Amino acid sequence: MTFDFGARYAGTVSADASSIQGEWILGRAAPLDLHRATAGAAWSLDSSPLKTRFVTVEQGIKLEVLDWGGTGRPVILLAGLGNTAHVFDRLAPELAKWYHVYGITRRGFGASSAPAPGYPATGYDVDRLGKDVVAVMDALQIDRPVLVGHSIAGEELSDVGSRYPGKIAGLIYLDAAEPYAFYDASAKTMTDLGYWPDDFDVLRRKLAQLPLMLFTGNREEDSALIDQILTADLPRVRTDLETWKRELPPAGAQPVAIPPVLRSPINQAIALSGAARFTFVKVPILAIFADPHADPNASRQTPAQVAAFDARDKAFAEAYIAVVERDAPQAHIVRIAHANHYVFFSNESEVLSDIHRFIQALPP
């Protein structure tokens, strides 16, 4: 049978209807098997004393804020790209046994407001998203919480941690301390670490300054800016373009269908244009890494292929870890081998224990 999700999923239902063996097709096919959840693995939805409210963070913009209750130090959960705060519906009640737990759905997602973005990423850049988190804290009088972020929420953690360090007690990165959260200036391009380049946006911003040079009257600064563009920024963009050219699909290849969640200009702005380059985050940090990630195709791969995946993915993870250790030496690093990117799903008990130990060690 075939399901239409913007891309395609095609699979065969087992005789007992407990699983589907198939492929996710997004330009190219990737094996993806689905299994019916057992009683032990199924989520208990809405079983927590969850309260939902909407907080105005600027004129006409309201964010969905979930409150799972609990007492003790406040904890705020921030979801990855494409998710809402409800992605923590299973983790949050466990944390609420020790802490007062909140979740924020960022603008543009779920029930939160989705104002039309300008360019470049106006209203959705990371500084704005960080301000949204602080605005919720101020509105609800949440005093010095621990921020916990998954995946791309790492950029919001780093933004708040670098610009408003006095407002928070600590940061917890759930497979989130990657280039959008800790920038490695020594890398040739962002694609060296497996992510999109933001070099185009950096160059665009600098080029926009050039017309103003006639009025600044500071020849030394103006000359330095031009030298920087010529010697650093243009070569980086050239490298990015050459990389993209090598990765172009062959002539006649089926066009890649862009999923609806990525067709939204709002989500494109968040994912591609609004990132910053964080190198100064000095608050207490717990960074949990899947190192390496679980290979989703391991069951269909040879031992040599699995080993190659592990080596490649571990090299990426260790590169990220090295940057965090260099720029945030106070960070406590936890490596979980063969965890899912949603590490709080695949290794829930371990993540809970690590979070608890970290928070308990924080100053009151």
C-alpha cells in the first residue's frame, strides 16, 4: 500500500497486521519498517496533569506553553525543528516528579502564532526565538530555570545562555550541541560538519555594509572589511558552491519532493537563514550526544557497512564534542552509543538520570 505524505511511503502489511515492511521515498528510497506499539511501549497520552496556556511575547504573537506541574527548580523544554512541546509528553511527567516542568512551542509551529516572516528570517532568527523564551519566563515569573533543548533548539539554548546568562541556571543539550549551537571557526565550511552552510548569509550581510563605506570615513575598518570578504568569505562560499555542485543529482533523476513541513517559508527561515555563530556560552552545561547514532538501516546492512556508518557518524559527533569542550570547558559531556537522535525516546532512563544528576549539582 502507498501513503502520501508529500514524499511517499510504500510498504506491505504483515499477515497479522502488526507491522509494515516498506520504504520511505524522498527522491531516493530508504528502508523503513513500522511496528505496532506493544502495551509496554505505547505512550500514555494526556495522562499527566497538563495545563495549556498562551503567552503573548510581542504584539500579536502568542506562544503555546505547556505546564506539567511539579515542584522545585523550574525546567523549560524546547523542541527540535518540526516538533511542538508535546514531543515531551512522555519525558515531562517523569521530570515533574522532581521539578516544575514547562514546555514552549516556538512560533511558527503547532498552536503558537505563525506570523509571516520577512527576509532574511525576520521574526524567526535565533535572537528573536531566544527573546521569545525569555519573554515567557518573564511573563510567568519563572526564576532561573534550566533550559533543555532537543536538536535545533540548541541554537535557542546558546542564544539565551550567551545573551541572558543571569536569567538561567543551566543548559541541557539533547543531541543539540551541533554547529548551529557551537560554531567551529576552524572548519572550512559548515558542510564539513554535515550541515547546511550559512556562509551565504554571512557574505550577504557584509556586502550590504559596503554602500555605507562612503559615509563612514574609517578607511582602516573599511579596508579590513573588504580584505575579509576577499580572503575569507568569498573562498568559503566558493567551496560551498563546489560542494553543492558535486552533490547535484544526475541528469534525469527524479526531483526530490519537499515535505510540507519544509515547504513553509516560516520553517525554511528558521532552519536555514536565522542561525547565528555561538562561541561564548559560559553557564553550566550538560551536553548529551548520540555517539554514534543508531544506524536506521543496520538490519539490512553488512557488518562492514554498519562499521562504516558507525565510524563516519562517530567522527561527526566527536568533531562537535571537541568544539564544545574547547569553547565551553565547563560543559559536562555524555556520550550514548547507538542512541537515536531523539535520545530522550531511545534512552529515556539514562537521559533522565543524567539530567537529574546535573540539576542536583547546580548551585541553589
